Amino acid sequence: MAAHPNILLVEGESDQAFFMGLCSALGLATTVKVAPPRALQPAAYNTKQGVFNYLPTLLKQLNDGGLVRLGVVVDADSPPNGGFPRTQALATQTLTGFGYTLKAAQPAGLVYAHHDGLADVGVWVMPDNQAPGMLEDWARQCLHPQEHALFAHACSALQALPEPPKFSPLQRSKAEVATWLAWQKRPGHGLDSAVREGLLDTGSHGYLQLVAWLNQIFRA
């Protein structure tokens, strides 16, 4: 049985830290447990596939009343092994097997209703339930206007590397965000510090959409 009635399942520890910070800012920290698979089951894996492997366990807990509300956040990643359509299909396939039907889709997040009246299950595919990418791509879209110049400089610094970067092109947004964060008041902190330190534009479209989805799943 779940140790907490409301769970937000995420891919890994960095995602956990970010969403714990966001839930705290929204007043959801006392009612929502943010956790990657391994925090709930030591034998599980903190990966996107690990999330979908563990999801049936939580769906069973919803069915037997051990869990009340459930949200899932995963990265779309990029084709051919990722991308939004493939990720949405995987989520829908898993949830359909437990009596859920997709009732609302992008860009406000995926929301699945249960035929027996259980609470809706939400799935957010980073960055925006449409494009390929990850949490860092969402953050790029939600920067506070005062951070635009510094972030552009971080991107330029990566472009000016004297030799080809060691990271893959698919990881460029991670490198750009990490470089930008390294130039903040507290270098070495993750994206959770962007929430605490006001580095994100809380009025931006992407931020408001994600907040609306969280509220819909955990406050409805």
C-alpha cells in the first residue's frame, strides 16, 4: 500500500528536487509526495522506462484505495526511441489496461479518466506535451526575462568551445541550463534552485500550463 495518498512519479532525483520545490511554492508539498521509482521500490530504476515499469504498481494501489491521486512526469526525449507521440502511446497503453481513457491532451497535459469514477490520472510529457525534449527544454521556455541575457551568454559559451563537446546533441539543453545555473549566486545547484531563487517567469505560458495541470490532478 502506498505510504502517501497522493504521488507525483518522476524519472530521477533531479526531477524530484525540482518538483518538490515547485510543489512547495504551490502549497502542495504537504499533500503530494514527489518520488522517482527507486524511492518507492529499491529494486526499480530511475529512468523513463523505470517510470512506466513501476506505473502499474501505483495504478493497482489506486484501484484498491491505497492511493488517492497520481500524476506522472516523464521526458518526451527524441525520436527514434522517444518523442511525444511514442511517449503518449506508451502512457495510454499502460493506463488503458487499468480502465482509464484519455479525456484531455496537449498542451495542458494528458488527463485520463477512470470508467469507475476514480480520480483522474495525469501525465505530463516534458517539455510541453507536443515537442521532443526534456525538463531543461521546459525551463528554457520559462526563464524570467531578467535571465534571458545570461542564458544567451551561456549558450554562446557552449558554441565557442574550442573542440567538439563531449555531450551528445540531444543533451545540449541540459548543458546550456547547467552552464546558466553555474553562473548564479549559488553555483552547483540544480533546477530546483531556479524555483527558489525566482529565476523562472511564473507568468509564462509554459509555467502556467504546468501549474494548472498539477492543480487539476492534485486539487480537483
